[in-house]
Amino acid sequence: MVNVTVWNENRHEQKNPVVRDIYPEGIHGAIASFLKEDQVEVKTATLDDPEHGLTDDILNTTDVLIWWGHLAHDEVDDAIVDKVKERVLDGMGLIILHSGHFSKIFKTLMGTTCDLKWREADDKERLWIVEPSHPIVDGIGEYIELEKEEMYGEHFDIPAPDQLIMMSWFEGGEVFRSGCTYQRGNGKIFYFRPGHETYPTYHNDEIQRVIKNAVNWAKPADRSRPVYGNAKPLETIKEKTDS
Ligand code: ZN
């Protein structure tokens, strides 16, 4: 059983009735509820919970952390960000959604500004699958189409992804690297673009499928961690003689 924690800033839901109507249980609640269909153990955590809901206990038992944030990236405690980073390097999977591109944890792990172009104008979005054999797009056709979404455009200031899984096209003409994987230490990271709070994107079956697949892909590998430091030889090293 994979243990997933869905973390959401949960601020738009408090301030904006449009968002509350689309996600009455919050974005975290919507994501948790479709993940539960998949035999996954799901917890949710939000910014305003003590320690943002990411206590040592929770972090140490989380296999995959999903992150949605936008308005309040700066309010996330640096000490918590450090702990999340440490867990990712130790093997915890991390899925960064939409405006999480500007979260402290994503920027720290990428080492770049993670900046991009954006526009809220009801653009149609078509996410083309450019790595069709990747497990994250199992069950998905040539593309996913979203009737209305916020536009994110290149240039997206990220390091070159280990694997680029999806490229978005927007009605206004821009393109964007929408599905990117990275490995950092023992951990696997997936950035997935769609999910602006005023659109029902997380109710879309194909978007849900991608997130479910990503959980399965990002869960920690079933192997022991590498050993570092001073090492005894595996073989007897022959004495070198001066000739
Ligand atoms: Zn947005």
C-alpha cells in the first residue's frame, strides 16, 4: 500500500466562492478522493495545520507527497522545506502541481528561478504526450484536451528535465513543458502543469489518471540506500612491490 500525503495551501478555497464551488472539500480533498479509488492510503495536510501538517511522523511515513500552492509560498516555513527536501533525497516521491512551480521546495530542488509566462483568459489547452512509453501516461491517448485553463508559456526556467513527458499547446499560441520528471538523490519528482483553481481540472478523468500513474511511478524504490564514506576493500588488495 502506497502512503500518499496531499498538501494544499488551501487559501483560494477560503477566499473565492468560485473555487469553493468547484472544490467543496478543497483541492486536497478532491485529489485525495480520487486517489482513494486506487488502493492508496491518503492523508491530507494544509498550510494552516500545525507544522503545515507535515510533522516528522507524517513525513517519515509518506511515500509520495503531492504539492499544490500559489498565494502563500512565502509562508511555508524554511525548516519544513528542509525536512521535505531531506525526505526527497532519501527516496520520498514528490509531485508538484501547477502553481507549485514557484514553491520553495520545487525551486530548491531545481536550483533555478522556475519562472514562466502566464495568462488567465480561458485558453484551450492540449497536452501532447511526447514520451508515450512512460508509465505516467499509461492509458492516455495522443493528447489530453482541457477546454479552459490558465496559460503557462515558455520560457519555463527549469533545468532540462530527465524526461519530458508532455508538451502543452495553448489557444493563444504558446507552448509549455507540462510534464517533467527529475531524480534528486534517491527521490523521484514529477512536475505536472494543469490545475488552476478556478477550473475543474482535477475532476477530469485523464488528469486524475496521470496523477494516479505518477504516484505509482514516484513511490520509493524497494532497495537499500547507497552506502557512503570510507570503504573496506571487497577483495584483498595485493601488496605493491617496487621493481
Ligand atoms: Zn494558476
